[in-house]
Amino acid sequence: MATKTKAFINSALITWARETAGFSIPEASTRLGVTEAQLSSWEAIDQDDAPSIPQLRKLANLFKRPLAVFYLEVSPPRFEVMRDLRRLPGSGTRKLGSALQLEIRAAAERRELALELASGIDEEISNFKFTAAVSENPEAVGARIRTVLGVTDELQAKWKDANGRTGFNAWRTRIEETGTLVFQTTLFETEEASGFAIAADTLPVIAVNRKDALTRRTFSLLHEFAHLMVRISGVSDLETDEKRPPEDQRIEVFCNQVAAAALMPKDILLAQPHVVAQGENSESWSDAEIRDLAARFSVSREALLRRLLTFKRTTDKFYRQKRGQYAAEYLAIRARQKEQSKTKELKRNMPQETISNFGRPLVRMVLGNYYQERITLSEVSGYLSLKVKHIPKLEQVAGIR
């Protein structure tokens, strides 16, 4: 039997690649189809074993690293851009899952790509000039966001629809116009994170979880925009009832309050006929009233009730009761969706998915460099993870041709 050629590489590079991709030894060995002992042997400092070339390719593929990186003498600097603002009750910081870590890394790499592409087509990138301090009144910051994004009550009222898509797209477009890259991802679960932000003076990044409902994504957009304004990068969820260190709790509560103020301004919300009719500390809100009012502001029912609770238009007891109801409904919907996905193959619109995931600004930069013959069609396909045959349709969807 022929002996497979061994790849005698720096064992520290395997450890570096695994850890920066967010895999433990048990997780990685399972995905690679080797034993934990085998992987540990490859990573040992006094390595007397090494993976074969095919096994090294599997390692590179799993950890999303070029094959050549494993032959470096020393590992590259670790990518440490995220502050994890999610906490478990009474415990320490959660461990970022491998899918989430890889998505954070991919978002940072897309930002670097955008900076390079913008210079290639002489596109001037203005600095992100919007700022806020956690010590400010979140209501005032929320109002400021509406002003800089040009969102009025009359305009927002026109975005009302059944599922919140119009509102999400409208807020996203206006945030992108501030020089922010907005990505969507489906690689990690909603229970792990609602999104993350990479703060920067130019081309800051917001990523929201596409597995969330559109109304929750809209709230995430504004929550992460608040992160950019206070210049704090981090992985977030929208839950602030968990026990966190005071500084992290303060940041997340502030960003939630800013998002709520931007989406549901106090004066406008309290002037709504349903709110006026209910009065203070009401527990008689009907499901239809809550649904209609939430749709008016393109927010989730829970976000609306939380805002009403802030202004004493309902009670904590009623809020928690409805929150439990919505959580049960969400789990039932997820279960149905999983069953449907097993029996029904969904038709995918790949050009539209590309716009949704990468955002129009980055797509236009990529296509602009292609039109100026600075990159090839193959590179366009690679940058956008899209087959060449879909690119003509992508140009139409992006509004370029």
C-alpha cells in the first residue's frame, strides 16, 4: 500500500488556525473525521506526527485558511476585533461559536476588500462622523439618528406592511448612505447572537442575523448603529435581562434604548389612537391592537410592548405574559419551518440573496472595478460567492444595468 505524503508543517499553525476559527479539539476532530488523540498529536509542540497532504487540505477548508499559511514560520497576528457583550446569567462571557467567529472574520475581510475596491475606482469614502456617548440621553440620540437619516413620522408611516420588509429595507438603505457596510448572515443561530458591529472611522460594519424576523433585524440595525456611534465593536444580542458586568450591561441597555427611541419616538408613540385609548398601566391590550401598532413602526410586538412599558402604558406582568406567548409562537413557527424544509425545496433567487447578504454598496464597488477591467469576472464571482451565470441578473437587481 502506498504511503501518503506527510505535510511536515509548523504544528503551532494548526493550533492557531483551529482556535481562531472557534473550534475545540473535540469539535474539530469530529468534523475532520479523525480522533481527538490524532489531532492533538498533530498540534503537539514536539510533533513526531503530521497530517497527510489530503488531511491538510481538510484542515485548511474547515478553518477557512489558505493552504500556504500552514507553512509559515510563525502564526499571523490574531484577529481580535470583537468585544463579546453577550453574557450567561451569573457566569462569564460566552464562547464565540466557530460559525460566528468565521462570519466576523469574513465581515472584516469584506471591509478590507471594500476599502481596496473603492480606491481602485477612485470612489471617495467619507468618514463616519456620527457620534454619541453612553452618558447621553438615549431619547435625544434616537431623535438625532432620525434627523441624520432623514426619517420623519410621515415617511415611516408609509413603510407599514405585513412583515416589516419595507421598513427594514428603508432603514438599511439610509444607514448604508452614511458610509456603513450592512451585511446579513445565516451562518449562526439567532439564539447565539442577533448581530455584531465593527466600529471604524471609515466603512464601519453592521451585520444582522438573517434568521431573525425582519422586524427584529430592523431593531438590530439600529442597535448596532448605536454601537458604531459610541465606537464600540462587539457581538450583541437584544436581551438585557441577563446578568452582565455593569459596563457591558450599560452599553447594551443604552443601545437598546437608542434603537427603541429611533424606531418609536416617545411623542409619536404616545399620540397613537390605540395608546391614548388604553391609558396608563393597561392590561387590556388586544393581540390585534398590539400587532397593528407594531406594524406601524416596523418593530416586533415584544419591542413595542417593552416601549409601552417604559412609558407606563402597560404593566410588567402583562409584558412578561405576552413575551412568553411570543416565544412559544416563535418556537412553533421554527419547528414548522424545519419540517417544511425537509419536504419542500425552496426556490432561491441568488442575485437577490447576494444583494441582501453583501449590500448594494459592496456589490456596486465590485462591479465597478470589473467594468474598469481592474478585476476579472472570475474574481467578481469569487468575491460575491456567486456563479458567473447569475451576474447579468445581479447587475439588474443592483440597479446598475
